[in-house]
Amino acid sequence: MDDPVAFRRTGSIGRTATAGVPFKPGLELRIGSNIFRSTNGVVKIHGKEQLVIEVKPERGLLLTTLDLYNERCIRIAHLRRNVLTLNDSGRFTVDGPLGQGLSPVDNPSILVTDLQSGHVVLEVRRASEYRVDLTCAKLYSHKGMPVEITPHYCRIGSVTTLFGNIVEARGGPAILG
């Protein structure tokens, strides 16, 4: 039984790629204790793209785009590829690379802080070439619902708490709430 399997290889996420076609795995996002495999880097909260993570491993880059809202559903800040383009009264700061390439072995991180409350709004870390960890967050969705991420769970409002879930995104977004 000659089987065409000899001409196919399987990628690290279980997908099959045809010989000669370079296989590029999706981005694995770890949000708290939850794992979203093979994502496109987008995080949707209540159906809206609120966070986008881009990894450029060949240049050692981690880029984050984020919309921040308050409890009244008003957008108060916009982070575009690690640069604050909208920042209500200078309320937020960003600590992280601004597009300068690091060596490919460095694992960059982005830290967004609310100067008014002193809270970390978002902490994102590149753990490996195709894995990014969202270890900490305290923000609001576009519907004014609190979103809290700790190393142990991800809570959206007072109804939904995710912990220990493994989700295959199949090239789509990580969906929260």
C-alpha cells in the first residue's frame, strides 16, 4: 500500500501541509490560564476586536494594538503598534519596544499602565517564536463590562470566568465573552 503520506508533513499544531509549501503556524495566545491555539492574533471581547497582537520573530518584534474604554463605554485610549495615538489626559503609559528590532532570542514585553489608578491595564509577553502570554489585564470592554486577566483566570463581567480552557482557533480570533 503506497500512501501519499510520504509527500506530506504535519505541523506542530496538527495541520497537514503539502511538501514544498512552507508551513506557518498560527499564534498561540495564553490568556490567563487559557490557551488559544492557532489564532490570527486578534482578541475579540463581546464580539468586537479589542486587542491585536503581532509577532515578527525575524525582527524580534512584539506589536500590540488595543482600544481602551471606560465603564460608560467611551473609548479613552488607543494603542497602535505600541504607540498611544489617543490618550485621555495623558492617563496611560506604555513600556515596551517602539519598533526597534531586538535580537531574535530576546522575548519582548509590553506593559500598559493607568497612571490615575496605578493598575496595570495590560501586560503582554512573547514567550517563544509563536506564543504570546497575556499575563495581566484590568480594563473594560466596549460594552463597559470589566475584563480582568490574572495568571489563573480570565473574567468578563460578573458572569463569565474562563480558566484552564484549551481552544483551537483555526486561524481565527481568540473569543472572550
